Amino acid sequence: MSILVLADHDASGLKPATLHAVSAAAKLGGPVDILVAGAGTAAIAEAAAKIAGVAKVLHADDASLANALAENLAPLIVKLAAGRTHVVSAATAQGKNTLPRVAALLDVAQISDIVGVVDANTFVRPIYAGNALATVRSKDAMKVLTVRTTAFPPAVAEGGSAAIEAVSGAADSGLSKFVGQELTKSERPELTAARIVVSGGRGLASGENFKTYIEPLADKLGAAVGASRAAVDAGYAPNDYQVGQTGKVVAPDLYVAVGISGAIQHLAGMSASKTIVAINKDEEAPIFQVADYGLVGDLFKLAPELTAALPAKK
């Protein structure tokens, strides 16, 4: 039994999600190989080789893989998956874009967003917006899995000494073309990797209030900024701030929900947080059912008081 993990990376290096995917793959019981695909990715392959528990790094360096186009990456993964039992990726944008194509080419059912590994054939995944967990057993010879990263601890990034093997076979399918990208730059931590997240909801009533009350609190805590879908839909915050079933799934050490009622869609994206603090004027708001600490009152009064009471970030 052999497992292939797709590395998630960008020009600056491996993304933390890769470490969580390796940790999940290690529970499957076989040797874990990791595929680093891209152009000019030698340093990333070397970083992947240092991950504890990785047996081998397959390094595919080709211009056709420069922007991780799924139409070019999926056939390569299918080729490298021959003789293996599992293909694993974090449930990131890259994983969600690429692995369904891999599963289709292999004619197997993908098992998405797993949060637990029972054995090599049996997995746990959330259903009904995270309100229930389903245990799924697959009879497919090849299992194609995406992993909810918040459900698995990261593998140790240092200490490994895996061999790096160059692989070929990548080619431009001609089915898609990279045109460009617009990246949001921020000095705050990345939302899905942050230890602390401060999120605002519809209760803030405007984009100006979002900036006035949420961002100073986040800056004081050294936190990432999130938002409910209602706040994003209302234009209070950009789309990349959205936490929830149709946004990003987070599980920080501390999650502060300000003016968020706690709709099922939002809870699906943050209920796994270790400590949840909620501020809402409605004492019957569903968010209080999952909160460890709740402040009932006017957020426009309580949020500034909380911000003022916190020590300055060092």
C-alpha cells in the first residue's frame, strides 16, 4: 500500500495545508510519497523532503505545471498513481480543483473533506453543513481523498530526509490557459492558518463599522479577519474573508464572533475552533450554543471596550 500526496505550494514555498495532508495520509498505514509539481520548484521539493514521515518526493518540474492548472496536473497524477492505493490532497482551492478530475480519470468516487481515518478503506466526513458525521467505506481499488486540514495536526516540517526523484510526463493539455491573478495582500495572518480569528457579521450594519470595530480588535490580538456570509453579501467585507460552508473552514485557538447570529452555514466553518467568544445583542442567537464565552449586549459598546482592555500586541 502506497500513498501519493499532492503538495500545495506557491512561489514562496509549501503551504501549511500540505503538512496537514501528510499527517492525514500517514494514518492510512503505508509509505507516503509527496508530489511537488510546478516550474522552478527545486527549493520547494527540498523543503518537502524534510517533512517527517515522507518516504519520497516526486519532483515534476515543467513549464506546463507553472500555475497548477488542473487540466495539466490531473493526467500527471493519474500516471504517478499507478500501483498506489490512495491519492490525497488538502481540501484547498488546488485540491478541490484537481482531485475531482483525477477521480474521474480513474473512474472512482472521490471522498471529499475527510475529518477522520478509521482504516485504509473507511473515512469520516461531515454532512448536512457539519451537523452530522458520516462514516464512509470505499470498495474502490484507488481512493481519492481531500482532507479538511483543521481536523488533522500538521506533520513536523523538519527532520525528514526523503529522497527526491525527478519525474516526467507533464504536458500542456491545451484545455486551459493561465491569464492572470489578483492577490489580496495583508500584514495580518492568513485566515486558514491563523491562531486567532476575529470575524464580523451582519450586526455591524456597514462596511465602515466593520473597519472601525473589527480591524482594531484584530490588530490588537494579532489576528486574521473573517466575516459571515451575510456580511460579505452585504458588501461589508471582501469575499476572501468569508468563513463558513461556502467560504473558508477555520479552527484557530481563539475565534471571536462579533455581531454574528450563528447560522448553520457559518457554524460549519468555525465550530471546531478551540475557544469561541461571541458578542451579540440577542441572547437567543444560535452562536451562543457553540460559544465558550458570550457577551450579550451592544457590540458597538462592547467591541471597543474589549479592544481597549487588551494589551498592545508585542
